[in-house]
Amino acid sequence: MGTRTEVTEESISDGLSKLGLDASSAVIVHSSLRSFGHVVGGADAVCRALASVCGTVMVPAGTWDLTGLPAPPGLVRPHNAYYSSASWPDFDRAVAGATPFSPGLPVDGWLGLVAETMRRSCAHVRSTHPLFSYLAVGRHAAELVAAQRDDWPLGPIDALENLGGDVLLLGVGHTSNTTIHLAEQRLGRSRFFRYATTGAGLWREFPNIPGESHRFDEIEPALAPVTSEVMIGACRARRIPVAEVIERTQHVIRSDPAALLCEDEECRCGAALRQRLAVLAG
């Protein structure tokens, strides 16, 4: 029989310190609680360790599952790869069934329990994008979330780059690394229009929503030279400077417009490639 890996808050803090993180650090965290093994104190212990070691911690806090909508019938954007309601009555029902954003909404479950636990357990600030909010704690928290606009949802990562911040991957791959999307968008790729309810019977269109990431792990060789890594229990913990993620991803995409994208023409990857090619064509 195997031995269950047990991880404590102290061992998580020690691992983060071994990565070179300290009170001057600002990080965006993508995490899998399960990857650690058994964490004594659960996700709360992970959140406490992050907040005690790092000066500023930011996590994606999107609410797409509650607030998101299909496109209204007849509204088609070029290279947008999104579905539309079959009729206005269908769309009206979708609007009526969606939940307008509020700061107290739970974080989408697919973003991980650590993000939701940070919302419930830590004093934080949260941006208000109806689909793609961020939540942050610590010294620069307000500065980071204030950088988000409805028309530029990845603004907090812009601000994190300006702070010399890092991407922190805890037991997850680059398919969770949202900073790669920012590198894409700066090159005119992976900029999509999406829709959300904004109040009773109300909806809006939101631009510059990022696309697919299922081939983002192919960036790993390019980032390996600038990646710091430790094991925390069974969790592979990696720290990569935001600026390096952006610079190296852009180098890869400039070399190949289809880099990190799948070949399915019906996927958002195909639409993202067409967006990039349109930029190159001028």
C-alpha cells in the first residue's frame, strides 16, 4: 500500500520561500489543491501560506458559469468562434436564468478550490468584470484589480508585469497560465467577444476575452530556462516571471502564427489563428 503524502501550512510556506518568494513578491496563482496530497487544514492552509510569504497574491475569480450568455441571434463577429441563441425568446430565457455579477458570487469551480477559499476566507479586493474578475490580497491588491477594464480583462496581468511579478503554478500546467493569453492578445490573437447579464433583463457584449489553452504546455521548453521549481509534497510548484512568459510566448508566436493552437477549424484556436493572420496581413 502507498503512503499518503501529508503537507502542512509550514511546509507550503517553506516551499514558497525556496522558490525565492518573499514579502516583496507579487504573484498570480493557478493551483490544484489535490496536487499537494493531503493538506492539513485544506485550502485554507494553502491560502494562509501564500498570504504569509508573498506580499501580494492574485487569483483568477471568474464567474462565467453564472453570468455568461450565448450570443444574441443574428449578432456575428468575425473570427469569434461562439454559439448564438436560436431565437430571441431563447436568448431572453438565457438572460432571465443568468445571475448578474456581484462581488459575493462564488468563483467558478473549474478555477480551483484555493481561489474560492481565498474569496471566502481572506480579506481581499475583487474586480467587477462580469465574466473574468480577479481577486487579490496584500500590498498591491487594489492596484492590480484597478487595472482591469470591461474592455481589457487581462489588465491586472499588465499591472503585475509592471510590478516585476511572477506566475506561480501549483500542481497545474501552462494550460492554466492566463499570462500566455496576454502575450497572445498583444499580438492581436485570441481576442473574442462574449456576453453576460448585467442586471435584471439586461446584457452586454464584452471584448478581448481570451481563447483556448489546451496546447499551452508546448511552451514549457521555451520557459524552462527561466523557471524555478520545487516539490511541495506531491505538488510541482513553479515560478516564472510574468515578463519572461510574455516575451518568450511572443517570440514563439512571431516565429509561427499557429504556435500553441490546435488544428480544429471549429475551435477557438482556428479563429485565433485567423485573427493573427489578419493582423499580419495589415
